[in-house]
Amino acid sequence: MLFDLQSPRRRRVIRVTFGALAAIFAISFVFLGVGTGGGGGSISDLFGGGGGADPASAFDDDINAAQEKLAVNPNDIGSLAQLVTLHYQAGNAGVQVDQDTGQQSLTSEGKQHFEQSVDAWLKYRKQTGDQASQGTAAIAYQAYYVLAQADFSEAASSTSASEQLQGLQSTIADLKGAAEAQRVIATAQPTAPNWAKVADAYFLAGDAEGAQEAIAEATKLDPKAAGKLEQQLKGRREQGERFTKAIDQLTKQQQQVQSGAGGAAGGGNPLSDLGTGGLGGTGGP
């Protein structure tokens, strides 16, 4: 048994959990400019609209050129920064828009480009340390948020406990990545709104300690806004707690299945491959 989805009580828990988490992402892209370069915006603004016949291929030559430079010098920070941007732009081109509903979804190729963007960011960050470009960090922040949306959509649309768990864990990792990228910006350009975005991402990731540290930094810069900021982020903290609670619940269920199947002949544990890699494709619109 993968997951007792036949139980009315469990189905209700799953619907409530994923329904609430879905609302997070619908709001997160406009609250405090989350997932955008700043000042709010919509998912459409973030994705850049998409469309066209394989527009991602327009970036192939530049991506290949940057990769060739890195083959010669893996520590070339200029080429790494270029790849952060180029893969992000190519990922934007991997957005499909439903002509009937107007809803957007990310293609598997588009998601791969966003993953490559954050991978280049991590390598770039390792080389640059505290000297990382704010512009490159801002792109990485956005890429992480798009991946969080995609990973959550996959988890929400799955009926497999293992894929739900993996998708939620990936979502948390994406949100923490977004917080760290935004921290680079807030450190270089310390403003209360910049630190508020760090706190927002950490709260959604269930990292209350990291969020409180960011709030403390914001409070130093704008003491009068401290109480207001705490109130604004209260919902984010609660939603992040729902994330971690859902992960704990799925983890316990997995452990129960593993314990019950221990030593059984044939079939194997269907959850044994958890964490072997990313989920295929993207979630539904």
C-alpha cells in the first residue's frame, strides 16, 4: 500500500493541506514582491508570458559559448553569471499558457533550465562569496521561486505518498534557496523590504529561526515597522508550519509502510526509491 487515499479522513487532510499550500503560492508572487524583481507583480510578469515556437532555442548558442568557456576555466565567474541569466531566460520560454483558462504551466524542459540556472548560481556563489552580484542573486531568487511553484504543483497533483513527500521536500529546499539568494541582496543593499523578503521565504520554508534573524535586521533599519512586519508575516509562518507538518505526516506514513513491509517477500517497498532524483514533468495547471 502506497498511501491510504481511500480513507475519507486522510483524503480530507490531504485536500486541506494542499489546498492551503496552493493558496500560499497564489499570494506569494504578489506579497512583498515575492518571486519578482521587486514591487509586486503577477505570475505572468514573472514568467514573461511564454509562447512562440521553441523560443528557448534562441539561447542555445550563448549557453553553449558560456559552457565552452567553463570547460577551459570552471571558475570563470563571468560565464557562471551568464548561465544563471541565460538558463533563467530559456526557462521562461518553457511556460505554456492554456488558451481556454489562461492558466500557466511549466514544461519539463523549462523546469530543467530553471534547475540549471540555480545550479550555475550555486557554483557562482561559491566562487564569489560576499562579492556576488545583486543582479545575479535577484535572478537566482526568482528561479528558485518558480521551481518551488513547479515542485509544489507536482506534489499536489500526485497520489503517490513518495512523490508527494519528495515534491514537498524539494519545495522546501527551493524556498530556502530563494531566501539565501535574497539574503545576498539584503546584505549588499540593506533595507527593511529586502530583509522582509528574506524572512518571507524562510517562514514559508518552515525555518522560523532564519526568518526571525531577517526580521531583526529589518527592525534595525526601520524600528517603527517591526510590529507591522511581524503581523504581515504571521500567515507565512503558519503556512510554513503546515508545510513541515505535511512532510512529517508523510514521513511517518512512509516509515510505517517500511516497518510493515520489512522482511516481506517479493515486490519490495514502493517508497524505497525516495530521493533518487527529481520528479518527471510538471504538475497540472
